[in-house]
Amino acid sequence: MGNTISQNPPPAPQLDLSRYPKLSREQAGHLRHFYNLSAAIDGDWPHMGSQEPAQEFLDAYRYQLATMAYASALAYFHRMPALRGTFKPLLRALIHKMLRREVWGYWYLTSQSGIMPDPDLKELRKPWADPIVRENIMYSGHLLLMISLYTMLFNDGEFEKPGSLSFHWDPLFWGMGPETFEYDRESLQSAIIAEMERNGWVGVCCEPNLIFVACNQFPIIAMHLNDARDGTTVAAEVLEKYKAALECRGMISEKELYQDWFRVRQQDTAAPRSVGFTAWAAAFMNTWHSEFVRSGFDNHSAGFITNIDGQIELQHPMVAGVYRAAWAKEGDAAAKDPARTLQDAREFYKAHRTSIKFPYNEPTFGYVVKWLSELGKTTEVGGLLEYADTHLHPTWENGGLYYPRNDQATDDEARWTHMDPFTGNAAIGYARLNVEDGMKKIFDKPWTRETIASSPYVDGLGLSQGVDCLRGVWDADRKALIITVREWAGKQKTRVDFLVKNLPAGAYTVDTSNGDSQRHEVNQGGQLAAGATVSAKEEVDIVVSATNTFS
């Protein structure tokens, strides 16, 4: 612990805090919403209910939790890397929720398969409850990336211990007694790789018999992060076979949308019906296949994302299909009058939308804004976020920002109205918190044990303390740690106290923008106590520096 030397040290050179970006109110609101959902009592899932009641569809709990974890990881890695004590409990709480039976228990029924994913099926398969051992990459792949990010970001080996991932199957009134399925990071990854090999490396099934490109991106990223930690080359070996299998099966293309899925038993693919799966896959494939992903963007986005007279909108898949067909047929004529082409497409949709029989809407808006954010398409993502803020009912609750569920696909004029909990709770927050190539930069240069061991950080400053954290960075050149907090609940005063750990040896001044100042002596790798009193709706900067005080 640092020793306090003086309450009023002599002035030192001023530090320009504007060089350190801070979160916007909306970005901080998304993080707080993640926290609010993760802190809900077990068994309560506020705002997270999905269209499909059995957790089988694309807006299920698992997708929301995973996306919140990825968004939190991006915010920590790129924006506030000194706030370890803020982000570690948040990611750990999301992992805890991911291990709840409500999240993975759907698999017992789904494992039996059915004629929708496998039309040649003559009888149901014998079910199994273990959500990891076979297929189900739509759960296991996300879980692997969640725990691999946690391991890398915090140099924490919790999930490397045998049995650290335990799945308790214990229905109350049926079955032959409780079962427990135990895994850890290594055995979870090994189970996924075994399934990829069984399917000829084209991927692991999500639903029985169906392999989706998007869902297989998450474990590949995780394998690469684990290689960096373990000194292995698993991901490179898997990717060589996986990429060849994708190309052999015609699953991905720069000119056309990616295939919706590959059927293992029938050895065929399903033609794409929307940009959604392409956007979702490309957002994460950008980590290892960036040139390919970027070269296909214009072809993939055409007609789905429109920019007419500065109005950027996402179009319903049927509208986009007609729009794309008109451009292919009319060429220059459509280009000269895109507003007419769009209106014609919308009129076609209004006349034919009753022919759409599938009862659920995929979370396309969320997939698309994640894709745009990763590729740094600032005009497009900014336009869609502005559309969401204008038309899709942004809502603040307990300091958190989300967009409430609306199952209606479009309004009477065929403009987008659909909002699912995956998009409203998680994906829009992901897009706002991301930076260009955000996941790719984590993939390319993950933190090492050595990086984490030598980096100063804040401990004890959490989202439970009544403040939003807007800034948290260590400037090694200036030997300064800059923190900004904001009281969000309107309380008269909130006191926050925390420790700054792992500091280089030396004398430090702790200054706050509301006038407090202390000086400490710190031994190498030592720590000091800091804090501030924050008034209602007030922002306070706290600077721990060898060279700085406020003038």
C-alpha cells in the first residue's frame, strides 16, 4: 500500500485529459444494462424473453449473453483497459448466467432432431442432455469464446481447472435422477474439434444435421486466443482444413450471400434468404479472413442497407430481394432513381407479405450493426443507430439503455420496426462499444500473461457502486492513470473508493477534478488507495500520476 505523504502537494505540470477518449452516455448506458441483466436474481430474465418459447431460435438467452460478453470485452480491451476490477466481475457474471440450465436445457429436446432440419428422418433420435458432447455449436462455441476471452483478458485460469464448467441436469419431476457433465477450457475445445473432424471440417452442427457458417466463427477465435496462451498451433491447423471445406462446399462467396446452412446427411446447402447470416458470419470471420470479408461487403450489403438522400435504412429481406433484382435487371435506370426502385420494392412487399409463413423474425438489425462496426463502416452504422434512436424506442431503465422488443417486422409503409431482445439488449450495444477491426485486433494481438502482469489497473471500482465508468486508461509514457466516473442515479452524493495496483515504483499524486489531492510513495508493483465523492449527475476525473495535478 502506498503511504500518504501530503494532502496538499506542490503543483505539477497539467495533463490534457482530452487526449483520452471517454464513453458517451449511450455507451455507458449499454454497459450498465449488461450489468443490470447480469445482476438479476437467478431464474429472472428481465427483458430477455424471446419470440420462440423453448430457447431454440436466434434471439435466445445464449446469444444475448454471449454478445453482451463480447461487447464488454471489446469495451475493456479497446476503451478502458485499466478497469480490470470493473469488467472482470461483469464477464464472470455473464458466464455464470450462461451456465444456467434455462440457457442450455433446450438441448435435451432438440437433440432428438426433427424433419425440419433433417427431412429424411424416420424416427426421433434418443435424446441426451449434455450440451457439449455432440453438435450444439450454437451453445458450446459461444461458451468457449466467453471463457477464452475471460482467461486471456484477466490472466485467470479458473476455467482451466478440471470440472470448472459443470452442467447440472436435474429436472424435478422426471428422469432417473440428477446428472452432471463436467468440462474445462481444454476439454470443451477438444469436444468441438472432434465434431469438426467428424463432419469433414466444414463445421459443427448447430441444430442436428445443420451447419451454419456464423456459429463456427466463435470457437475458431477462441482456439486462436488459447493458442496464444498455451503456445500451441491448434487454430492454424483447424483453419487450414476449415477454409478448404467451406470453399469446397461453396458456403461463402465474395459475390453472393453466404449459404444459410449445410445439411450433413443430404450433403447440400440452403440458399440465403437474408443478409443476416452473412453479416453475422462476416463480423467475426473478419478476424482471420479480413480481405475476403471486406472485398465482399458491397455485394453483400446492396439493397439490404440503403442510403437514399442521406437516409440510411435497413430493408426487410423481401424488399431487399426485389430491390436487388431490379438493380440487376435495370442497371443504370435503377441507379438513376433509387428512391423509385425502393418504393416499388416496398409496394411488392406490402402486396405479398402475407405469403411469409415462418412465424419468427431473425435478429437481422443486430447482425448488421455488429458487421458494420467491425468493418468500420461509420456512415452506415451511424445511420442505422440514428434510425434506431429515432424509430425503435430507446429506453432507459436503472441507468441502462436498451431497445424494447417489438415483434412486428415493418410498419404500414414497409419501414423497419422489428426489435428482438438479442438486438435490443446486446447487439446495438456491441456496435456502439466496438471499434474498427475490434475483434480482429484482439485476435491479432491478444494480451499475454506478461502484459497483464506489468500493467497498472484499478480494483474495487464496480458497476454496483452507483457510478458509470467513462474512462480508465494507463498512459505508460506519462506514468498516469486516468479515470472518469459519473453518478447516474441522481443521488445527492456517492462515494467511490478503490485501489490502484501494480504501479511502477515512485511518488504519485492522486488528484480529482473536484479539488482533492493526495501524494503517495509506492514500491515496485505496489498499490495505493484512491477515490472521490461524486454529486448527483456529476462527472469526476481522478488522475493518479507521477507528473500531474490539476491547476
